[in-house]
Amino acid sequence: IIIGLLFCGLSSGISAQNPVIQTHFTPDPAPMVYKNKLYAYTGDDQPGFDFYTMTKWRVYSTEDMVNWTDHGSPISLESFSWARDRAWAAQCVEHDGKFYWYICAQTVDNNMAIGVAVSDSPTGPFKDALGRPLVTTGTWDNIDPTVFIDDDGQAYLYWGNSKLFYVKLNKNMTTYDGEIIEIPQSVEAFGGLRRPGKSEDVLQKQEKFEDVYVEGPWLYKRKNQYYMMYAGMTNRTECLSYATSYSPTGPWKYQGKIMTDQPTNSFTNHGGIVDYKGKSYLFYHTALLPNGGSYGRSTAIEEFEYKADGSIPKITMTKE
Ligand code: FUB
């Protein structure tokens, strides 16, 4: 199915619209470039829910950032025998000609866990690689996996809500042997600190609020710097912030907000950054599709240019 959609914010001069996909809700977009195509792996919000009651994941592709092909929903909760609910944020990466789609979902034990499905094609069919979760530590922190493969071939899996963890993946991309490392939270690393004893709800209501790591990490490398984008916190809604490091395991240095307290109307924000055909793009989500909302979120894209020192400019969301 070809969905011909245009979006604004492009230097090509094409006048068009965000959200880029208008046929389904497509939260938590994760871009991946493979060969000549750009793929967007997304979640699937369903209208009418009052929570993130999600059951499947979707994939789209484009070659021109204008026309998108809908590849349907190659994986769902049913693809993972251990998953019972909450098909939340995911990311697919290619390694040695295979495609690894890292997902998180609620387990039959009522925790959140990270799993991985594998395929020979970026659009599937995908199969649960393990028949069990890849990371399950019996907590609710195990959400929002991001995977990055460094130049030396070492793959890193980061994830976490309110806490940020990583493991080094084995060469098979589906297991790990080392310890799970928790990244220390500090003002220097992520712009702020959670105050012990205060719930997120209380934090959001504070008038003056510094940034803080919340969820949705996105790890990548550009030149010799590693970038960790994440959903941070502002007064009204999640923002997108980032930290950098000269090592994939930190220490991380807070660099500020990329997308600040703008009216995404979705409370959460979650995205990815990718270079494609010589341009840089921020993928994120908003509630701006008709009938959208906090549980009806859609992929939006902005083109941007890095500053000369490698920093990411403040990016303003665009819509029609
Ligand atoms: O889409 C469900 C959850 O909302 C994601 O896992 C979080 O990052 C937030 O976007």
C-alpha cells in the first residue's frame, strides 16, 4: 500500500503535512536506513483507550521522504508467547543481513520485559528470537530498548524508564553475558535529578523544573561522538533532550533540550534521529492527527542541520 503523504519542514520546498502517516496512529517512531530506503518502525495506538493499551507494531518505508509504503504489522503481542499486554516502544537494527526488532511488552508476570524478533528482511516475517524475554529483571523499568552497533562490531542495548541501563550484546545480537549496568543519574549527565520521595506527577507540577531523564533513549554515533537522545521532562509534557559522550558507555554530558515544551498534545514524546541521503531528520510523535491524544499518537518528522560543533539545534515542530 503506498501512502502518498508530504510533510513540511523539508528544505526540498515541498509544502505538506505532519503527521506523516495519517492512516493509523504510529507512536514511538524508530527510523532505520537500509540500502536505499528509510524504514520507520512504530507502535500502534488504538482510538478509544485511556491508557497505552497497545497490541502490535508497524513498519513503513520511503525512498523520498514523501511517499510512504505501509508494510503492515509484522509483529504483535501474539508473536511473543511471554507477552500479554502493552506493546510499547521498539527499535529495529540490521546486523550481518539480519534484522533485529527489539520490543518491550508486559509479561505474563505483570512486569515489563525486552524481547527481540529476528527476520531476513526489514519488513518480516519476524520470529521471536528466543521464545523468552531478552531482559527481564522483574520490574517496570524494562521499557524502550535502543540498540546501537559500534564501529568495532560491539552492540549496546540501552533501555529504561526513570533509570537508564545498558548491556553489551553478544555477537548473536540476542543474548548478553555481562552485568546490566545502571547509568548514574546526575545534573551533569541528564540535566536534573529526581527528587527522592516525589512522584513524577508532583515533579511535573513544579513551576520551575529542570530537565531529567524519563524514558525513550535513542543511542547513535556521529563522527567521534556518541549521542543519547531521550524523553526528558518539562512542566507540561515530555520534551526531547540529549547528552553526548566520547564512549558508548558514558560518562554522559547533558547538552540541553532539542524539542522543548511544544504543543505535541501527547504528553509523551519519543523519537529517533537518522541521516538519510545527506540530510538529518528527527522523528518524534504528536497527538495532532484528528482524534489523536495522549493515547492516539502519530509519527512526525523534522529535518535539521547539526551545528558546526556537532551540537543539535533547538528543533521546532511543524504542522500544516
Ligand atoms: O508508547 C508507550 C510508551 O509511551 C513508550 O514506551 C514510552 O516511551 C512512551 O512514549
